[in-house]
Amino acid sequence: MTSILDHITEIILLLFLTITFLQSGLDKILDWKGNIGWLKEHFSKTFMGKIVEINVAIILIIEVIAGILAVLGIYQLVVNDNSTLGFYAAILSAITLLLLLFGQRVAKDYDGARTIVIYLIPTIFALYLLQ
């Protein structure tokens, strides 16, 4: 068993991913109709306007898996000194953020896209540290 301090940077980044993606997934579950309604309007003038529900469902699944893997990754780092699950969490997180970035760019929501990049930076750093 390693000390938490041996992997504190990775643990903090994985906690960031846990909070980001489990909270986002929970928000989608608890306010599905509200999220879908807002996103249908957001994408109404794009080719994605008619496939909002399936896109949100896909993002929801990936977010929840990424968040769970981040929690398990923290455990695995501390107990087994192994970064595999954390690395997979970071990969799924990066994929999710790239999908969200693509959507914001399609919707021409450049401020929203910029916000996604703010989340992408620590995610890429986590990928680098956990590989």
C-alpha cells in the first residue's frame, strides 16, 4: 500500500474528474426533461437537433462510467500503486469533453466551447501523469 501523498497530484485530478462527471451525470438523470428541452433549443438550427436524446444518453453513460472509474482509479492507485483504472477514467473523460466541444462548436456556442477547454486541460494533464 502506497501513501496517498505518493500520488497526490493524480488523486486530486481523479477527484476533479469524479466530481465533474458524476455531478454532470446526476444532473442529467435528475433533470432529464429540463436538459433535453434546453439542448433541443440549443441545437435546433443544427443537424444534431433531432438526435439530442440519443446524444445526451450516450454522454450520460460515458460520464457515469468515467466518474466511477475515477473513484476506482483513486483506490487502485493508493492500494495497488496501479494507475490503469485512473488512466481509463481520463481517456473516457477526454472523449466526453471532445464530444461536448464538438457539440458546442456545431451550435456555434464559442463561449461554451471555451468552457469545455477549461475542463479538458486538467484532463489531458491527468492522462499524461497516469499513462
